[in-house]
Amino acid sequence: MTRVISCLDVKDGRVVKGVNFENLTDEGDPVELARRYAEEGADEIVFLDIGASPEGRGIMLDTIKRTASEVFIPLTVAGGVRTVADMRAALRAGADKVGINTAAVTNPQLIAECAQQFGSQCVVLSIDALKVADNQWEVVVNGGRTKTGFDAIEWAAEGARLGAGEILLTSIDRDGTKAGFDIALLKAVRAAVSLPIVASGGAGQAKHFIEAAQEGQANAVLAASIFHRGELAITSVKAAMAAAGVPVRTTP
Amino acid sequence: MTRIAVIDHGAGNMISVTNALEAVGAATFVVTTPEDVDGADGLLLPGVGATAPAMSRLSQQGFDSVLKQWKRPLLGICVGLQLFFERSAEDDSRCLGIMGGEVTELINTPTLPHMGWNEVSYPVADSLFRGIDEGSSFYFVHSYAPSGLSNAQSIAQSTHGGTFVAAARRNNVVGTQFHPERSGRNGLQLLSNWLEEVALAC
């Protein structure tokens, strides 16, 4: 079944929304929103921690704890995870999976260390990919502002080899555009790894989710703002996917 | 209130399981030594991560003999279920041998690990699935599953490439390959059913 994932950007214990992490607006309590999305049929929740301050980190752990005690679907936490200790803290608070991004680029062995400590199933390699040529994408960090010189497809394969259990693949070009997922990127990574792939960046309409699953062969499709703003309901996305023949979980 | 001891063998994130059990009305306590199990009405063996480290930790803690001799309800989740069998192909580990059979890698799979929601069907009726419709979805994260069962019964199956055992029972010992604690309403219903089994056995 293809999973539909609701992603919440969290800063200092609140869900926020902005463009490129600027002009943030308060969108509510992450626990409340996570519970609402679970009731509406989200298959998984992702908290993207965009508040990197030390105080924000403690608040985030508390948010994870509260969510894990009320919401009984898988919870992934990503953003600012730099060490094995960071991952342990998130898992102990109740996260099921932890995404690593910049820290893995800086130190790829972190993937292997986390997989050895906690098992591959909870290590999500989060890749932000920027298109640089036809069928060529470069890994970028810092919200797309910093190029790394890593080829995104090679990096996905390396991540799989090091022990990641899932790839969270964000097209930076498509992020926030509502123009649809980057299908060519999904296909290229699919050809390189047998791990589950979460498609991210570009969701705007129900048909985009269908394309990502059918053409892009994504195992999961993620969206954030379109769900928060009520532009698309999770139930209607899933109904459209089911009608198109994409297997989805239809009762929460 | 039903008292459930949750075994901490170092790998699992206990909090998901204890939260879910408490949400359906159990009193839980996490145990790290066999003595702590005293007074438990039911025993839960969770599991994420790899088989070999989990098995060696259980042996070091002295839980292997406790689990083999346990007469009250015992529930294993994911790797917890896999540990009930004789051997696992993961790390070629010897396991507890409470259930006859082996744990083998999933075959003909489009992706590994098998991560996500999948439909479960019941070859036989078992109280664990009471009130949960045939074909309901549960959350899986695994690359291995039990096969070639003897003296234990497959009470649920699912398909990812090939068909595999999604839950198995031998008398008071039952286990699920999926994670009921992460499976929304269906998962909470299953845990509630198991608590009922525990209460009846008291």
C-alpha cells in the first residue's frame, strides 16, 4: 500500500509555515494537528524540526513524547539530528524513525553507526535534491542554499549500502510549487535502491500523488502545506488514489 | 487493572508499546531483570532492531528461561515474535524455540524492508482479532518473517511479494509481525483483545 504522509514543520513547540523558513506563521499545536491528521487517515506523521536552538531541542523532545502518548501511527522526526545521541533521544521520546540529512552528508558513517545502534528500520536518509541537468541532481543542504557536490542518485545508493532503511527524497526545485513531484528523480532513485522511497516536494493536486506512486514508484507520498491549509483533504487524496488503482489504506 | 510487564532488552522503543497498552486500560511496567516480572498478569516482548543482539541480551538478563516457562499470556511484537521460533536467518541466530519453525527473509519482494501498512487476513478465527474486519490494515516494518511453522498456528497472514505469517499462536503465547502499537484503531483493538485474554487468565 502506498502511504500518505502529513509533514509538520515544528519550531519551538508550534507548527509553523512560511516560505523558505521565513515569515513564519503559527499554525497550531503539533500534537493536536498530528492527532487530527491521524483521524483523517494519514498513514504516518513527520515532524520537521526547524528550530535549531538548544531550548527548541528540549521542547521538541517534549512534543514527541506528548504525540507518542496520544497518536498511534508511526512518527518520524527529522531536522537538526547530528549525532547518535540525538537519534537516541528522539527514539526514547517515542519517535519511530529519525531522519538525518546534513549530518550524514558531513559524516556518512553516522548512517552506519545509527543503523548498528538502533536498526536500519528507524534510520531515514533525508535527501534534498536539486536538478542540475537532465537526469542529474545534486544533494543540497541548508534548505537548498548549500551545494554539496554529491550526486543525489549515488548518495541514495551509498546511504542504502551504509544501512539506511528508507529514503525521504525531496525535490528542492518542486518544493512549494504545487507543480507535482519530480517523477524523473523518483524513477532514477528507484532504479538505484530497493529501499522504500518517500516522495516529497511539489504536491498540489490529488493526481500528483497518483503519478508519484504509479510512474515514480514511490512507496509513500508526503505533503505539508496543502493539507494544513485545507486545500486538499487526506481522505479525498486517498479516495482519488484508490479510484486510480493505487492501493491505499482507506479506513483509519 | 491488568498488569503488563514489558521486557526491555535494549533495542525496542518501549514508550510506543507502553503508551498504547495504557491507552486501552493496562497498567504497564518496564522490566530489565526476571525478578521484576513478579506480579505481572501478562508479559510483552517488544522488538525493533536486529535478532542477534536482542537474543544475546535476553540470555544475559536471564529472560530466556523465564519466557520458555511463562504460563500466563505472552505477546511478542515484530522481532519479539521472531524470537519465539527456533532459528532466524537474520545473523543466523538461535532463538527461544517456544514455537517450532524458522524465521526467513521475505522473498520476491518489490522493496526491502517491508515498511508500511498492509492488509491482513485470518486463516483461522483467533480472539486476538475479535472485532477487527478481515482485510484490515496494520503497520509493518521488517525484512524477515516466520515460516514452516510446527506446533504453532499461523493466525494471520499478509502478502508483500510472497505471502508470509503476520501473526502466530501457540496456546498462551501469541505474536504479531506487525506493530499493533502503531496501527491506529485496529492496533488498539488488538491490544485490547489481548488484555481481555490476560484478564481471563488471571
